[in-house]
Amino acid sequence: MTIIPIGTPDDERLSDYTDLKDVHLRSVREPAEGLYMAESSAVIRRALAAGHRPRSLLMAEKWLDSLADVLADPGLIPPDTPVFVASEPVLQDITGFHLHRGALAAMHRPALPSVAEVLAGGGQAARRIAILEDIVDHTNVGAAFRSAAALGFDAVLITPRCADPLYRRSVRVSMGTVFQVPWTRLTTWPGGMAELQDAGFVVAALALSDQSVTLDEFAANPPEKLAVVLGTEGDGLAPRTLHAADVTVRIPMAGGVDSLNVAAASAVAFWALR
């Protein structure tokens, strides 16, 4: 491995890592430049296991041992990959936050598969799919991916305006399951719903509606192939999405609570329909 000591935060070689707190900058810059950030040794390991290629790594010296095996594996990290090492105060100046999870890696962003490739599932066709419509909070996106992975959903599709699953916070909250669950971004929505329906999926919109059935009723006799649509924070699913879906399903509420956070709702629905 190529270890490079860093003494000051203004080193030009560290431009990938500069000011990671600026959400707008990172959400625009990272996709445009073909990179994403993996934070923590556990997440970096999952990214490498998924076949993603690192551009460089940045960490405190004390974390070198925790990644020694992968750093020494040329099949995972090419020997000429820079491994920048700095003191914790310098790391905080570089990134804009306390790097308490050990390490960061700037990773090459892989090309997204087509919807057809996601449905095909690499040999085992998908039967349970989550669709995230215009979710804007990266934490909620990451939490939905983690629930999808843990509760047996085969794939995730995101709409054109949904937040980036490979944004640093999404990756961190998902615990790296964004590398594990096949996913892609739809080019049109809700127009893209027709491709799923043509492939035999029943599209269930998760929403509070007088025309809905309860999750218990729907889960009692679920379809063989199912796509569950979850809407953006606050407004929920768009009316045209509800109109195009095959069925609307609601999670019964009690205690005067009107709805669940979309991350919590995804976990409840995925568990019931797994």
C-alpha cells in the first residue's frame, strides 16, 4: 500500500475529502465527478466486497491496523492507491467533522444497471421491490435500504428526484447495504411504473387513503411479485402515483398518530410483506 503522511489540511491531493458537511456541494459534485464516499472500516469493506474500486483512502494512523488485510490485498485495493494518513485534528480540518468511524474512502461510482437488469436479479428474478418516490432526506434513504436488505426485499428503485443512495450519509446509515441491494434510478415517474406492471408486478402504494386496504388485509394474500411505493417526507405519494398504482395500502394508526416516518413505515411494510 502507498501510505502518504498528510501534515496540513490544504494539501491539493485531498480535494475529494474537503468540506464534507456541505450537503448541496457533495450531492451535486460527487455524482458529476463519478465518486462517492464510504465512511468507516465496515462500510469500506462492504464497498470493496461489492467490487467497487477506491480512488484513495483517508484515515488516522491508528486505523491502519483495522484495514491492514484489505490494504494488503491487491485484488481489492491496487498497490498504487493513495492511503492518506493524518492526525485527528488535521482530519477534522479537512472533512469539517470529527471522523470518529475510523476511515474514509473516495470510491469510483459504478455505472447504474437498467431496470430490466435489476428485475432480472443476476439469475434469480426479483419478487419484492421497494420504490422510493422523491425522498429528500439522505438518512431516510439509507434507512430504507437497510430495511430492504434486512427484511428480504430483492431490489430498490428510486425516482428521478429521490436523494442519492451513495451520498455519504445514506451509505453510513444503510451500513453499506446500498452496495448489497441491487438498485437503480428510474428515468421517468410514474411513467416507469408501467414497465413493472408489464413484468407482472402488482404495484402497492403505501398511503393513508379512504380507498386503501390495511397492511394486515393485503399481507394475508400478497401477490407473487410485488413493488411497494413509499412517498416523500411530508406530502407522501403524489396523486398521479396513487392513480397509477394497482392498490393503495395503509398501515393502521393508533394513539392519535396520523402517520409514521417513511423510514419506519418502510420497515413495517417490508417485514409484513417479506
